Amino acid sequence: MDFKVKCKKCGRMSKPEDFVLDAEYRMMVCPYCIKDRRMKADVYKELKEQKGQAQQVKEEKPPGWDKEDEYLEKAHHAKMRSTVQVAKISEDKVQYKCPKCQYNFTYNTVKKTPTSCPYCGSDIFRMRFGGM
């Protein structure tokens, strides 16, 4: 007797002896599902490689770029991470983003409250303000 079984994953009909237990799907699937999964993995791998190549082209530095420029760029990024960006909400309140935990909260400039980040507790007055 030659009979076929329906795959629970894709609904296609296939011989019972062709079904395989797949760890990713966690069930018995037909060979078409295995083939489709492998093909998708290959496509994603190829896209990832193309994206990596595009980033390498993008990261090329201008002529004359040297170690000093690299050091200055890193120092600038470090300084910008420790500089707090604030946005004025009203006359006495600003929107504050903690540089340590990235938590957004409102800071009262008249009362000078809160004195520390409500989420992580880092001191507000030790930070440099920028973008006001």
C-alpha cells in the first residue's frame, strides 16, 4: 500500500518514511519544510554578508586619517556620552535623560529636584549639561 500523510507544518502530502524529526520546528516535518528552512537560512546568511560588506565600505576613513584622529574621535564620543542632553518643557522644568541608564524624567530647575536619577541613583549635579 502506498499512502501519504499530511505535514502539520505546511499541509503538504508526503510519504511517512520521508518525515524527519526537526529540532528547530520540534515536530516531525516533511522534506519540503526542511528544504524551505535551509533555503531561508542561506538567504539570510547572504543578506547578512551583503550588509557587512556595505558597512565596511561605509566605514572607510578620509585621506589623511591617522591615529591622532582616531583618538580624538573616541575622546569626543566618550565626552558626548557623559554630557547630558536636556530639552526645555516649561519655564522651570526640563526633560532630562540620565547618561548612565538612559532613563527620561523631568527636572525642576527652580527647586533643583530630584538631586539624583530616580531609576539608578546617579548624581545629577556631577553631569555636564548640553543642548538646552
